[in-house]
Amino acid sequence: MFEVCTRCYMPNTRPHTPFDGGVCQACKNFDTRANVDWDNRLKELKAICDRHRSKDGYYDCMIPVSGGKDSYAIVYWLKEVMQMNPLLVKTGDPFTMTRAGMKNY
């Protein structure tokens, strides 16, 4: 039976999209953000970065990038905000990429 989320209108034709009471899983996950202690999460991330920060100028971490906005945001956050020196590794399927994603590579 065809169903759409009562909040965002995403259809249930998208693979692996469970609905609960007419609400899709993405909307339910979005609601949990209010319960996260973001200050504590940032402290945890800083501690992880500090543990793995290179002492000899080499790469601190590796980030798989597809050229999309999520990859770009992660690279920006780790490089500019957390002051890490990441090695970027190209991933993805070139046949399904957008022109913008290809340009971002």
C-alpha cells in the first residue's frame, strides 16, 4: 500500500524506509536530536582528534569523499574546525555522480 510520511511527505517507495504511525524513520531520527548533549559530544570529538593527531606532520585521519555536500561538510569540520590534517580518499560510483560532485572531486 502506498504511504507518505505525514511530516515530510517522503513516500514509502524509497527502499528501506520504515514507517511508524505514518511517520518515516528519517523524521523520527530527527526528533532525537533534541535529546543529545551536543556540548559533551563536541568534547568527545575533540578528545578523539587529540588522541589521533599526528606528531610528525603526517596525516591525522583518512576521510572517504564522494564530492557531495556531506563529504564536503565532514572535510571542512575536521580540517578547519578541529585542525586535523586529513587524507582524502575518493570513493563513489562515477556513473551516478552529479556534475557538481564530479567538479568537487
